[in-house]
Amino acid sequence: MAVSEEYLAYIQEMLEGVGLLECTRLFGGVLFKVDGVQLGVILDEELYFTVTDTALQKCFAEEDSVQFTYDRKDRSQPVIIKKWWKVPERYLDDTVLLQQLAQKVLAQENTA
């Protein structure tokens, strides 16, 4: 689950205008917080946002986003982290769109 320095730098640059971005290494990935609020994670070179609001989760699902999953030896089914939703590709090519999506995520986190 390592994150390359190039991908991390790219995501940091894309999110630059969202607020004070904090990055912490986590289980081979990177955890993002903006102004102390968890925004998401990078795992396996994929960006996931922390989405707890059901309406926003529905919007992610409608864009064919998936929740983060991983396999465990002691379980027959993958473990699903229900609050981590993969950021759809179209946002990763457009700084403005990604920042707008990040703002929506941060707004729902502040009210949750």
C-alpha cells in the first residue's frame, strides 16, 4: 500500500487551495486533514475522501465510486471501510473540480 512521492506531491498540489493541508503517514498510505478535519486518505495510489453524509455518499455512488476494501486472512469476505469513497477519475484531472468536491466533503464533516 505504499504511496509514491510523485503521487503524493500531485494530490497535495491539487488540494493546495482547500485550506491548511496536513499529511500523516498511515499503514503505508497517507491521511489528509484540512484545518484539523479529516478529508481522506491515499491508499494503493488511490485517493479516497471521508464521506459520512448519506446524500453525499449517494452522489459518490452515482459516479461509480467504490468504498475502500481490503482482504483479511481470517475472513472470507473483504472488509469494507464504509466512510472512505474513491474519488472519481474526472476529479483527479481538474484542480477546480477536485477542490470543489473536497469542500463538499469538508462541509459535511463539520456538520456530522
